Amino acid sequence: MTIPDIKKENGWEAVIGLEIHVQLLTNTKIFSGASTKFGADPNTQACPIDLGMPGVLPVVNEEVYPKAIAFGLGVGADIATYSVFDRKNYFYPDLPKGYQITQMDYPIVLGGHVDIVLESGETKTINITRAHLEEDAGKSLHEDFQGMTGIDLNRAGTPLLEIVSEPDMTSAAEAVAYAKHIHQLVTYLGVSDGEMSQGSLRCDANVSIRRTGDRDLGTRTETKNVNSFRFLERAINYEIDRQVAILEDGGRVIQETRLYDPDKDETRPMRSKETATDYRYFPEPDLLPVRINEAYIQSVRKNMPELPVEKRIRFENEYDLSGADATVLTSSANLADYFEQVVKSGGDSRLAANWVRVELLGKLNKEGMELGDAPVSAEQLGSIVTRIRDNTISGKIAKTVFDGLWAGQASTADDFIESHGLEQVSGTDELEPIVSAIIAANPDQAEQYRSGKTKLLGFFVGQVMKETQSKANPQQVNELVKKILDS
Amino acid sequence: MMLHEHTIIELRTGLKNGEFTAEELTLHYLERIEGKARELNAFITVTPDIAMDQARQSDKDRGKGVAGKLSGIPIAYKDIFCTDGVRTSAGSLMLDKFIAPYSATVVEKLGEAGAVMLGKTNMDEFAMGSSNENSHYGHVLNPWDKERVPGGSSGGSAAAVAAGLCAAATGTDTGGSIRQPASFCGVTGIKPTYGRISRWGIIAYASSLDQAGPITRTAEDAALMLEVMAGHDAKDSTSIAAEVPDYSRTLGDSIKGLRIGLCREYFEDGLNSTTEKIIMEAVAVLESLGAVISQISLPSTRHAIPAYYVIAPAECSANLSRYDGVRFGYRCENPNDWEDLYKRSRSEALGNEVKQRILVGTFALSAGYYDAYYRKAQQVRRLIKNDFLEAFKEVDILLSPTAPIPAFRIGEKSGDQIAMYLQDIYTIASNLAGLPAISIPAGMNGHLPTGLQLIGNYLDEAGLLNVAHQFQLQTNWHQLSPPAADS
């Protein structure tokens, strides 16, 4: 897309803020004991509280507090020692009580910021306004029932942390970088499983356009419920393009809520009411204000895992990695753990980094698999690294070993090397007769080499490698060929 | 003396001594309920099968020596307490077919103590009313005068206890809904401190004000019922964690030197002169027992009714949003779409008083009005609470009439909402402050009973019950039976 350039040429600037809804990784719902497991049959995980039945009352699931606090600490925010749940009133069939319990005036997390890395390599600070706890709504299923709407309340009451950014982003790329940063952070902290395809992290994008240099904000639109980074980028770019086109035509952008349709790659207004929605917030009388003391905050801090940025810096120093390698290897906590395990059993950190980054991630990418599904364990990959390091196998053979372990043909590198006879032939005694035989079998080339065409060295080495099925140590072969031809 | 004229204390002795069985006692009440008293319309649902089963079980338990505190005592539940497997209507067409799959904590506790459930009593729809004229199931007649109302909203419970249709009944009190009908029907009714009794399973009207309590023939019985009903409940975040005292044990305490304050503002305009005379005679009785009487002022109390009629409707406007015809309750025929489903289901199944309060509450919470109404009302609420806290520095207990006039004629005030709302002028402030208060019979205004209200400091139910009991030892107003109890 070249929209940002066109926009700049015409003197327009986009202003973007994101509201990210993160489903918290808890066993049960925020106000009931029903399971939050994804994928159950409709309405099998909805208890009377989730159904909003008469006389039931919410009780806060205490699991949500350390998660919200950990997030807040992770972005350098203030943790509110006093926060309040409110009722947000609106009617919709998948909102059982006719109100959502959320936090309006007194959210649990205030402020904070993250530093995102732009494509240019520069970093940019994105400020966070607040993050608050709330319950998710159910789902309306319009497709499956002829002329009717089905309601699935399994999701109703799933705990959410809504993270609201300042309008600090100016392009879709920045917004995506920010969203990815938040995704990485919440998965690192175990705040969320981050499964976007299951709706664990959903973005609402507030987009407006103004003349470059203007201080006043333009009229914004809110594009709701975008659940992939790719769609987020496309939705924002579409919205920027659309709004610029309206403004260039002398029109006015209407403040409205829109939905992104990935099939048509466009945003559309949601069916809207003639009047602005008034949610009539007021404090939830069924719940007491939440009071969190400093000792509790400190206990959460103590139990927090290493943050992505801390880990990246440690990897660069401790494992002598390039910034690029460290960034990739710390992109998720799982991958970082995997890498560290490979180093632990394989020994050579740079070799390990190369193998994880190039071979493992390349293969996963090619197969469309997740790290968790990789058939080669970190210990197995470590055993391959060990054998490369001690010259038992060459890098090329190592790839064969890797493929063999991937296919489940052996349980360790050593087993595979032994059963397939792949051990590197490196003794002079073993190699010398082979090299001599190859030279003897190719007298013309030997003659040409001796008369100065030294490039033919590669030919002889290649022949030896072929003869030994690549098991020969290429360095040694090189030396032997030279030695015999030059003698 | 007929069985139904006995107090719970007396019935317990009779059961213990084998003078009658729980089965006989229950049958006696069931016969009364289904007899001439049916015209009172005190019950919405009678549960003879459950009652007889529970009574037989009680007799068995007694035989085994494992009878609970209320074993074999036939009681009734206001039809706002959810009862597993038995319809809970809240007096509304909306819930005419609603059967909860759970019981209120109060119902469970009373059941565990061995109480026998006779049925569910009539009430103003969703507890909104002071005359029991707002029930989908028709109005309830006052057992003392069938031309008159029993008070509300717990009118069915008060009438049933007065007419000897049950030994005790539960009620709920949001602005006087236990005390005012208790006063009109000549029985004892206590609204404990907010949070003393779990609200789990009680259909919500105004969550920050709703509180359950017993309606009984005597203070002694109320103490016994309260001991069973009160206590912390993990399912209600607003329930108080304090230990439940043995209320019965302190009933014999002397009230010599007890400081009782007469609230000046409660003896002003609008108070029926006979009612005033009755209250002052009652004061003389307490004085003769050694109580020290003084006058105190609650200057903000005159704002109690306006504050209440903002806060209660605001909360109810959200609490009643769940009645949308989607998951349970009344659903209109052939809705065109979900909005039509909501509008028609609610229009058809909710009564006028309920609709009016929803409208008022929705308005009070609306953008632009919130500060002027809801926030202001909450400020008034704090002032009222502060008035009480100041008063309790001077005195131990406050005394007032329960209602400004005795039971009025059916239809007499139905055209005059303000006159109806003024019924709660002495009772509402204690709900706004969350204080415990009790109404006991204090005299007769012609042929109509008149109640005296005592308001205590937080968690001083024991003090209230003690004063009430001491008064009842000196008087026989609580022993008078209405004409409807003779048959």
C-alpha cells in the first residue's frame, strides 16, 4: 500500500488510537464459576450468573487482579489502590443482564507506555491512557438459523482487560507494531493466551485525519473487533484512505462505529441508531470497590517473569547475539525458552541461534505450524548443535539429521547419525586413499590444476564429498586434495 | 388457643413436647390457607406437597433427635425469594412462568434449620409499591379490614402472618417494604443492617437498598428467624462478614438507662394525630422501663424521599433490563426483530408502576442529568447517613412511627403517587443509611393496628430486638388477632 505517501503529499496526517480487548487467562469467568475454555458447544459453559437470571449476583474472580496488575507494571503504569466496577447499560440479545460490568471512572490501571520499534529501526513511545477490567458479552450467531438469531453465552462473562492507548500513532504500521507489542507483553506475562483466532485479543481502531501540523483532532471513526494484525493494518489503511477521500471532496467524516469486512477489504458502518448511545454508567451496587495495597502489588511484581525487552537485552549480552537475532528469539516467551534450552544442551549459542532462527522457524513457517507443535524438541536440536560443534557431522549433514528427527525416524541426533552412518569421515588415514583415488581417476583435471587452474580444487573436493556422501570433513578434504595435487 | 395463634417459640415447645406433630401443624396451616382466608389473596403459590414432605421429614428428624432450630415450623416466602423448582414470580406477569433452578441463600438456610415451606406470598410487582395494589396476581386484603390495603410491598407476608396462615414469613425491605405492612397488619417486622442477610437468590429491585428480613408475631420470633437468616455469604459480595450474635439470648436484657431518641422531624406535618398519641403512649411504656428519652434532629431526612426516588429507580432501571424475553420470562408473540421483542415483551408484561420507575431511573442516569439527579441523590444519601451517625453519638436507638397513617382503603391513594410515596417517609432513611430498623405493634387506631419503629446503629439488631421484646412483655398489642384470623 502506498496510501501514507499519497496522504503526505496532500498534507494529511492520520491520528490513531487503539482499544485492545485482552481475554484474561483464567480458569473461570470474571463473575461466576463457569469455565472459560474455548470451543465448547453453545451455552454449555453459561451458569445462571452468566445468563443474568433473576436474583443472581456477581462475585469477582480474584484471579483477574494479579493479571491486570502485572500488565500495568509491565507498561510502567500506576496501579490504582482503589478501583470501582460500573454498569454500562445497553440492550442487546447477547448481553444477558442488559448491562455490562466494567470500570469507568476508577480503572485498575492508569497511564503507562510502550516503546515500539519502527521499520526504520527508530523507536517511538506510545502512551497508554488506562486499562480496566470488564466482562465479555456472548455471541450472536446470525448465519446458522434461517430467519432467526442464535445466542451463545459461553463467552459471556469471560474476563477482559481493555487497554486504551492515547492517539499517538500516525500510521497503520505503527498501530500494528503497537498491537504486536501488547500481544507479546500479555502472552509473556501469562495475562492472556493471545490466541487471536479465538478472539483472545481484539482491537478497536479509532482513526481520524487532520491537516499535517494541525493541533485539533478530526472527527474519528471507531472500527470494532478486528482480530488479526493483518486485518488491523488493512482496516486502518482503508479508513485513512476513505476519510482522506471524503475530506478532499470537501465532505465531512461522520463519527460512527464501523466494522471491517475482510472478504471485501473494507469498513462499513454498523447499523446505527439515529441518536448517540448513552450508556448511563453508574457504580455497580452488587460489588464493593476494589482496594489493592502496596504489598499486594509488590507480590505481583516479585512473581512477574522477565519482560520481552529485558530478555532481548540479556540475550544480546549473555549469548553474544546480534540485535536482530535477539529480537526474533525473544518475540515470544515460548521461543525464547526453546532457544535457551537448545543452548543449554547444545553449548554454542550463536550456532543455536542460527539453527533456531533459520532451520526451525523456516521449517515451521513452511509447514504452517506453531512452535508448540514442532516435532523436534529443544533437547533434540541441542544434540544436533553438539555434534556440529564437535565435528561429528557437517552443517549439511546436520540438516539431514534435523529432517530425520522431524520425521520421527530417531529420538536423538546420535541415534540417527549412527543408524544412518552419517558420522563425518575426518581421519587422514581414511580420507587419503579416497582423495588419491579421485585424483587418479581424473588425470586431465589434475593436469590442468597443476598447470595453474587452481579453481579446479573445488571440483576435486566436490567429487570427494559425493564419494563420501557428504560425510567427509570439507575442511580436511580441502587440505588433503591440495597436499596430494601439489606434491 | 388455636394452633395458628401461637408464636414460633410456643410451637417449638409444642412440637418438642409431642403435643402435635409438624405434619398436623402444617396441615392446619394449609387448611387455613385454602379456606376462607383465600379471599385475602395473601399467597401467589401454595406448595402443599412440598410442605407435607418437609413436615414429615421434620417429624422423622425429631424422632431421631436431629431437629433443627426451626424444625417443623411452617413459614411462607415472599414471592421474590427464588425457590428451586417452585415458581418465583416477583408479583409480575413477566415471571409468571419462571422457575429458578436455585434457591435463595435465605431459603436454603431456613430449609436447613427445618422450616416448612407453605408457599409464596403476594407482593407488589418487583417489590415496587406500598399497598400491594401493584401485583399481577391482584391486591391483598388487610386481615383487619378487607376494604383496606395490607401495605407493601411485602403485603402478602404481613397479611399471612397476621391472619394466622403461617407462623412467620420472609419479606424484603427497600424503602419500608417489611416495616410498613407489618405496621398495617399488626405484626412484627425487622429490616436488618444492609448486608446482614445475603441477597443471593432474592430478585433485585434496588441492590444498594434491598434487604431481607422476617415478619413474625413477636420480637422473640423475629430474633429466632434472624439468627437463621443472617450471616455472611460468599455468593453476595455486599454481605457482612461479622459473626451472627445469639439474638434470643440478649432479649432479657434490661433497658434501664438505654438512651432513646425521638426524631423531631418524624413528628411533624402529615402525621395522623391518633398515630402520634399511640407512639407517645408507647414511649411512656419504654420510659417506665428505665429508658431515657430525648429529642434528636435528623435535618437531612426531609430529602430522603426524593433521594430514594432517584437512587432506587436508577438501580431498578438496570436491574430489570434482563427481563427482555430472550432467555426466560414472558415473551411477546411473533416478534419482528429483537427490538420489537424487547419492546413488546416489556410493554406487555410489566405493570405501570414498574414501567414508571424504569423510566424515571433511566432519565436520572442519562447524560446531562446524572450530576443533577443521581450524583446529587448519592450526596444526599451521605448526608442522611451522617445525620444518623451524629444522632447515635447522643442516643442508642431512635424511635418514630412506622407510617404516618394506618392502613388506607384500597384504591384510596392509587391516583396520587406522592401520597403513596409519603407512606415511606419514616422508613426510607434507614434504607438509604443501611441501618437496621424494626416495626412492632404499638396500639390500635380504631380497628386498625399502628406500628412503632425503632432504628438502631449498624449491626445493632440485638439492641432493637431487645427493646421490642421488653415492650412486648409490657403490652399485648402484638397478641391481638384480626377478624380474618378467627375463621
